[in-house]
Amino acid sequence: MPYGCSSGNCGDCKARVVAGRVARTRPHDYRLTEAEKLQGYALMCCNTALTDLVIEAREAHGAADMPLQTIDARVKSVSPLGDDLRLLHLQTPRTNRLRFLAGQSASLSLAGGISTSLPVASCPCDDRNLQFHVRQRAGDAFAERVFGGLGVESVRVEGPRGTFVLNEDSHRPLLFIAGESGFAPIKSLIEHAMALDTAETLHLCWVASDRSGLYLDNLCRSWSDALDNFRYTPLTAKNALSDENVLRGLLQPLLQEQPRLADCDVYLAGPGPWASAAEFLMLEHGVPRPQLAVSALES
């Protein structure tokens, strides 16, 4: 559903209550017309449900429906995920949150014109707290600032961008394949899929060159332990992200275990060349093109 200020000023979350009753939880400055009031319109951010409701509202059905937004967020924390990886936690103002779909990316800019583009690694269900996985790379000024220690400073967030999003209308089994830090957008998709609770099964396969590449392995294992319909398969081998033959060898047993691969929605994300090789492998094993979503990230 559309929303903006979350404080009753913009009117973006205006919707018509078709059936049921609501009660206002706080005053708002946005003025509904008398005609709108008679038709049952209310601001969703300033009302709560007293009964089960039927509401009529606009919805975003895909990436094209998401408006481009510019928000000044502050650095909440920077914490290590590994020797060359940091978790950047940004927090938006309460009255100006980022509306995005799981799997999408955003541009981040610091003072002095230093910028980058990264996938959001958190669920849209918490649109105020945004997580990004920042990898240290030679010549990457933004990463250098993050690894050098960002204080409580402002980061301009512009987004969302990208079409690597969940097909929310599908109830097919979901197979997620991540190549090392390609786990960032995959994590967002998985958390959103868990929140929707409509998929028959969820299976995550995380490919890395060594164990350090599985930098949130404990989180994935906790999902597997907590959910009956979630399966986690970590796969590691030297050159797993640079040698197509190694990738084939790693994924072959997994693909052979999936007799209904053509009945799955497959989402894969990782470095560009690796993602292309994995994409070809999925198509080769019968995944229909409309059921395959690929995010090729910068190496």
C-alpha cells in the first residue's frame, strides 16, 4: 500500500473502509473532504481496526509501481560480518521511511560526493531500519569510509531501484541461490517470503569459496531450525565463484535432488560472471525463464 510521512500530513495512505470499523489513534493535519468522509475514507497511519476490515486502496504490484524517493538517513551502526565485509545499518526519520520491495537496491551518498549502489539486505516490513552489506574493494571510496569508521552522520538514500523482486502472486516452492555477498538481496527476499507465508517450501543454497564466505551461516541455520518448510544448503569449494566447472560440480547434486525444479520459482544473486553461469545452468535444467530471477552484482 502507498504511504509517505506516516504522521498524517501527506494523505498518501488514504483508503476507503468498505466494511468494518476503525478508530482514530491520533489527530492529523491532512484534511479529508466531506465527500470522502461520507464514502468512508480514512488515513491508515492514524487509525486502528476495531473489527475485521475490508479496505479499498491502491497497491504496488511490481517494481514499476514503486516511487523513487530521496531520504537523508543516519548511520545507526557499522559492525563486522567478516574481515572484508561490514554490516551498515541506516535509520531513516520516523516520518520519512523508504518504501521498497524485497530484493531492490538503493544509491547511498556521503558528504563529498562519495557514493555507491547496494542491494537492501533487510525486509521491507521494517522500512525505517535499512541494512546493507558493504564489501571492501580496492578503489571503492565508499567502502573505505565505512571500514574507516563512520560516525553518526547523514547518508543520502535514493531508491528503490531494480526488478529483482518476489513474485507475490505465486505459491510455487521457492529456491534461492546466493553467491557469497549475493546473499544480501536474497536475505531480503527470504525474510519477505517468510512474512508472507504463502510459499509451499523455501530452500536456500549459499555458494562460497570458503567458510568465511558464508558470513551469516548461523542466521540461516536458525531459520532452518525454526521453520518446518525451510531448508538450508551451504556449499563451499575453492574457485566456486570463478570456475564454471566447479560451480557445476557443486550444484549438480542439488539439482538432481530437485525433481520438480521446473515447478519452482528460482532467485539467484551473485557476482556478474558467476550469476551468468548459474543462470545458464538453471535454464539448462528446465527452469522456465519466467520463473527465474537473476541479480548480477558488481564483482
